[in-house]
Amino acid sequence: MPELVHYSTDGAVGTLTLDSPHNRNALSRQLVAELFAGLERAAADPEVKVVLITSSGRVFCSGADLSEASTGGMDEGTRKIVELQRLIVALDKPVVTRLGGAVRAGGIGIVAASDIVVAAEDATFALTEVKLGLAAAIISLTVHARMHPRAAALTTLGGEVFTGTEAAAYGLVTTAVPAEELDAEVARVCASLATGAAQGLRESKRILNRDLLARIDAHGDEMAELSSRLFASDEARTAMTAFLSRKK
């Protein structure tokens, strides 16, 4: 099958580009596996100091692959997404995420796990799980550690769309800039991070993420089991089937 995550380097920056347009970069088994491999490749590259996650199109990530979830279940998938968030949080190099467009549901877990997130002001976000009889369970591990509690309640219970500007105010992203300034700001942030010494970056990140890592380790299994159970429920399966039918 075609590669869904491309890896490239430019100086001290290793870039992972999500490129699965047929399902809007949904977190399919293949995409998650390739993202894992890319992160581990960047971690092992001594020339890379900063890891950048971006996407090839306007949609950064549409969340879980509902086609897979509605047919094959999500027992393995939920655990792998917990592990993906943990890998980003625990990686010895800072992870920057660039958001030029839409990010939904499970994709927001990648955003929240990242160390620094630069979004376009008109990028859109939504925790849509509640609309499908699901809950933002596995991504709550990182999302609720980043977002202000009142904002988390509003967006998780309402499932409503919010902008990059609002995401910055809510604490989900680091900064939001006009779309035409996005690439320049991402380049500036990555260049600034790359001036740090490898040991300094590694140890500073470990201090910053110590509590978040402990949160994932303490509650990851519980949230994965809850999410798997909800995906397998009749209510969620009916809602996912109806959603997929509307997309055709």
C-alpha cells in the first residue's frame, strides 16, 4: 500500500507528513504504525534535534478511522493511540505540530501530546465523539492536561467546532497565527528549538512532561478499555454506520 507518513530531514529538523487523503488522515492502523516508525526514526537520528508533525492537505487528522472501527473493532486501535500519545510525550526531542486546517476527535490527542503547537487562526477543531455515542476517553489523557477545565467541558460535552484562535485561548495549542504566516512561524519555532543542546532539550522535556507521562501510565489502560467498550456498543455502531452512509 502507498506510504501514508513521509519522513524527511532538513538540518536539525525531522519532519513527519501525514498523507492519507482518501480518509482525511484518519488514524488507521497503517497510519498509526507509520507515525510510530517515523517518530522512532527521528528519535534515533543524531542529527535531528526537533521533530515536526504536519500534513499534506488542509485536514490534519479526522480522528479514528471509523471504517475500521465499525467493522473490526477498536481493542488494538485504542491501545495504540494511547501508546502513540505516550511516545510523543516521552520522546527525548521536542515535538512541534503544525496545524493548517481541520483536526477532529482522536487527532486532537496528537495535538495535545505535542510539546509546541502552532495553528492557523482559521484552523478548526472539534471533539466530536459525543455525537457518536463515544467519549473523548483515550485522548483525555493529554487533552485534559492541556486545556483549561471549563474549556474542556464546553468542547467535550458540546462537540462544537472551535477555531485556532480559540484553541490557543483554551490552552490546547501554543499559538495561533494568520494562515499566511503559519509556515514562517513554524520555521522560526523549530529554528529556535534547534539552538538548544541535545542534553538540555532532553532533560528539560523530561521535567516538563513528568506529570503528564505519569498520568498516561496511571490511566491509559482504563481509558483504552472504556473507549473500546464504547466503540463496540450498539449506540456507537449505529451512529458510525449512519455517519459513514452520509459520507458516501
